[in-house]
Amino acid sequence: MNLTSLRYLVALSEHRHFARAAQACHITQPALSNALRALEKEFGTPIVKRARSYAGLTPEGERVLATAQRMLHEHALLQQELASSAERPRGRLQLGVVPTAVPVAARFAAMLQATHPGIAPVVRALSSQEIEEGLENLSLDMALGFTGRLKKGGSFAVLPQYAEHYFLVRRLQNPARAAGAELRLGAAMRWVDAAQLPLCLLTPEMHNRSLVDQAFAQVDAAVTPVMETNSVLTLALSVLAGDVCSVLPGALVGAVRSQGELEALPLVEPEMVTPVGFIYLAKARPSRALEAALGLAGDERWLRDAVRHSGALGA
């Protein structure tokens, strides 16, 4: 059993598609298939369910996959330890982030790399479910996400970072007057009033959408979006390009702060505040890169920066 074949198996599990897994591994699809067949021959049992397309792993394959993930993780830990010194951690840091927190995660990754030049952060925008799965299967080192959805006493540890607030974002009626200006912070708007506007919202499988739906449900407001997307960039661009409005968390509002044709209205009644924090496996042995990242995540200077760029528009 060699590590290369195990990487191919992990890639297949992640991409759930032979061609995409082969592409991610920079090999041909026949080469990937042959390597997996060699693994099956070595263990004397089928690992991949055979069908016209990827149909999952056999129960034995799931056991091999779990071992492969642990072995690859331990190999990466050893590489980082051997390449690092006490004051100079080195290695890649796989960081998952919910899409609405991408602006904050980007600042964190850049600050981490500047503080520790030997660390190469890899930032991946993922759904909350994908983040939790990635942490459990060791494909992610840490994540920035919604901590309120985690079960108490579970396998995850949390470093609180900031509270997410929500805004109704729309174009100004006369944007020409705002040329050269920054986004305007308007008066508060009630959720029930926002429900009457043409809204572009995230698609239902996104956790942020469930939070928005909860706020509307609390005021008995039935909302049918005129547009939906799983891309936070599309949320912002749709408001800039058309006549739709959107509900954005503060971190995204801060990211479009330079758009003078927009205004952001804090949403109230109810007051929706969602905790966001760094998440990591509590019992997993941390890599040198993860140790450094956790140190920065708890640093007071970084925490002040995170709060400032997470929606405190008056700051």
C-alpha cells in the first residue's frame, strides 16, 4: 500500500467522479482506475462500487478510506515537523470558510502568511455541511463558520471571533449623486418590511439562507425571492446590476463599502445575531501550521481586526 494510491482514493471520495478525481491528481482516468484496482487486489476485496459512473465505496472501501485519511494526515504532520523550526512553522493550512465569511477569512489568511512566511494557507469556500465533513475526514485543518449549529460536547473545538449582523442592501434611488462616495448606512429597516421588496437570496441549502428564513418566519412574513444563488458574489452583483435588493451579513457589506451607489439598512425586529468562529477537531494532533493559525486566531490584535471588518460599519 503506497501513499500515492491512497491519495487517489481520497480524491475519488472528495470529487465523487472518476474524471474529476483524476484531473485533481494530475493523472489520466485509466491511471487512477488502475491504481484503485491495485489496491483492491492488495486487500483482496472490492473498494469501489462498480457502475457506469461513480456509485460510492463499498463498506470495506469506507474502512480503507478512513485509514487512508489518517495516514495522509500523519504524513503531512511529519513533513511539517521535519521542515519547521521552533520559530518558523512551515506547511500548508487547509482553511474552510462559509461563503458569507470569506472577506474575514481572506484577511486572516493574508495576515497569517505575512506573520509566518513558511505557511501557505489554502482558503476554500464551502457550505457548513461540507466544512464539518472536511474537518472530520481531515481534509481541512480548521474552518471559519457558524458555531451555533454545532452540537455541544461534539468533536469540534471553537474559537469565537465575531457576531454576524444583517443588512438590507439596495441601490440608491439616485445613484448619480453618490459618485465617488462610499456605501451609505441608512436607517434601520424591519424584517417584515424587507419581505415586501424584490429579494435576491442564497439558495435554500445554504445555512445563511436558513438563518434569513428564520428571521422572516419570526414576523410571519412569507418571502418568495425573485432570484436565488449559491454565490455571495452574485448576491452583491445582482444588487449593483439590477433592481433587486438582498440581505447581506456585515462582512459582505464591508466588502462592497466602496460602492457609493448602494445603501445598507440594518435589519431589526427581530435582532438577528449569529456567532461566527474558527472550528477545528478537538482531539486531533495539530500540525505546526495549525498551531500557528490558532495562535493568531486568539490574538487580541487580530480579534479587533476581525470585528472591525465583520460588519461594524460605524467603526
